[in-house]
Amino acid sequence: MSKKAIVLLSGGVDSATTLYLAKKRGFECHCLIFDYNQRHKKELECARRIAETAKCEYEIMKINFPWNASSLLNKDAQIPKGRFREGMNKDIPSTYVPARNTIFVSLAAGWAEAIGADRVFIGANAVDYSGYPDCRPGYLDTFNRLLKEGTKRGVSGESFKVEAPLIDKSKSEIITMGMRMKVPYELTWSCYEGGEYPCMKCDSCMIRAKGFRRAGADDPILKVGYATA
Amino acid sequence: MSKKAIVLLSGGVDSATTLYLAKKRGFECHCLIFDYNQRHKKELECARRIAETAKCEYEIMKINFPWNASSLLNKDAQIPKGRFREGMNKDIPSTYVPARNTIFVSLAAGWAEAIGADRVFIGANAVDYSGYPDCRPGYLDTFNRLLKEGTKRGVSGESFKVEAPLIDKSKSEIITMGMRMKVPYELTWSCYEGGEYPCMKCDSCMIRAKGFRRAGADDPILKVGYATA
């Protein structure tokens, strides 16, 4: 019987690559996709298509946060543009969603425990990232301690943890690795806005563009025009 | 301006007492109630009435877990009866819901951060309890470390934490304290079953009955017949 894993899938480059890495390592992957009233639904559709392409079971879980204190949740707020400067993102941007990864990993850990999965995989990355505190290695180590102390599987000494295999990789390393595994990047979406084409100015677009450029690759969503496909 | 807090409210004795304690300490309390397809809706109605009686804002958040691996979620499963023995509950019962407190506290922490609340209060108790791993002091300490490392408020050094003021109290101490604060115990519900009257045989009923007996008090839900009120 193969080992099971829950993979958090957002529809972006990192989580898609993480899914293919987990599959390559032999895990039977169950994808968890969150519909949390993010600004646009496009990334949900992308996540669904990535899971289907990878031939994995998936769940789209609806969460109605009773708050919208984030420019990713509040559709009237401005997304910061032209902000990203390499190695300079020490402040946390307005796109930060309070406790988001803590919430997502907790729910994934619950599902993992319920189906006897060993691992929760998350595409968190602390190199080419926007400065979110819940994307850093120390944070994930503490989360694993929490799982060891606060879940039935953890207490019983079974192997049960969160892994972020891309945590210390640059975006270009991630993309280079992903292209070798044939990750369908043409189905991924990174832009914080949900327009027909990526805005190319938000942090997420800027980090993605830099990644493809340094990997010496063309971004397939710019080539094929994903939005109209 | 008063300090704000999120209080997790389940409709039971411990969370109701925690709410009144937090109010007594001067917090402006916002109650978070979860509708997670638990076996019965009765505790939701109780939680709502407790929040209203305490004159606090509340949110009922719906969560559809994509699993039902718990006798609290699976309505066809048997709730263990006559199981509770004082100091003997070293095994985790089938009513354990995978990662439940981790999920609930995460969501409460997100709301807290969004509205600038200092505290999340939870009625967790590690004395008269069923043996759930996510109700112990070490677990909550680790959660606070996670909030310090993984949230914007934590990273910025602001006071932001989970507190379980009843963690080391016996059920009779909790009830004695609560009666002094006029906690409306007639509105609380503890039984894992949702019948008209408490079953008096599940862990939760047995712990409650022992608590009232040792506090030398009558349980008002047995006296006034809450269910028919």
C-alpha cells in the first residue's frame, strides 16, 4: 500500500511543483483546495485542473472567514504594485491573510489524520517570497511540534508531519525542477488579480517572471494565453 | 478602549465559564461558534443563547470537514457510554475529532488578528477531561510559540496569545467559580447526544454530573428541563 499525503494546492507554481514532487516520492496524493472568498476564483479553477491533470483526488473546502482584513480578501482594497525588491521584503504586505497557513495546515492535518496520511505537503517558500511570517522554516518546525503534542497520531509516536520541500529553493530552481517533472505550468496562476492576463506588477507576478527568466524558460501562460484557452 | 478577545464557545460548561471570566477581566469578547456537522445542533443553539445572554457579538462559522472519522461527526457511530473513570482516561476516545482544537484556535487567531484582539480564550481543561491531546498545557504553549513565529502581530512583538484559564481546574472548581459569576448554566449543554434530556452515560455527561455533585450544586438543566423550556 502506498503512503498517503495531503497536498495543499493553491493553483500557483509552488504548490503545483510540490504536488509533482510528492507524487515522484511515491505518495498517493489527496489535494486540498480552499475557496476562502479570495479576490478571484481563477486560481481555484487552476488548482482543480492541476489536480485532475495529476490524476489526484481533491476536495475544495469552502471557508467563510468572518473578516476581510487583507487586500487578498477585500475586493475594494488595492493590491500593492511594483513593490517587490529582491531581498528587501522585510515588511509584511497588505496581502497577508491573518493566520492563513496556520488555518490551512491545521485543516490539512485533520484530513491527514482522518485518512491515515503521513504527510501534509505545502509549497511554502522562504527565498523568493513576499515576507509572510507563516512561510518560514522555524514556523513549520513549531507546527510539527504542535502536531506531535496535539494529535492522536502524533502522541502515539507515528510519523506525521508537515513538509515544505521548496522552503529553501529559489523560484528559478523550483521552475527548473518542475519542468523536468513536466509540471503543467500552463495551468498555474500566480497573479493576485484575476484578470484575463497577469498584471505583471504585483509581488506574485514579479517573483514568477523573475523565476522563469532566471530559469531561462518562457512562462507558458504568457505564450499560450491560458485565460482564453 | 477596552481590550478585545475572541472566545471559543461550544455551548458547554467550560467555554461558558471562560466567557464570563474573560468578561470579568475586562475584555470586550467576540464569540466564535463552530457548526462543523457535529452530531446534533443543540449545542449550537446553546452557544448562541449564552453569547446573547452575555451581551456579546458572535459568529457561527460553518466548516464542512471532508471527513467524518470521529464518533462526534459520524451519526451512525456509537458514542462510548459508561467509559469515564476518574484519572484513568489515558486512551483517546472515538469522540476525538482530528486536529479539532488546532483548527478552531487557528481560525480564532485569524479573527483575533484581523480585529486587533489580544487574546483567544479557550475552555480547554486537562483535569476532568476525556484524554484529548489538544487540551493539555504543553500543547497550548507550543501554539503560542506558533503564533509568535507565524503571525504578523506575533512577529511584531505585540501581545497576542491563546489562554486556557480553566486548564488546571477541576470541574467542580469551574462550576463553583461560574456560579459566583452567574454563568447561565441552565443554557449549557454537555451531552454528546442531542436528545431531549442528557444521556447521563457519555464521558461528557459523567464529568458534568460529578462536577455539580462535588460543587454541592444542582445541575439546572436537570431541574428546569432545559430541553422543553
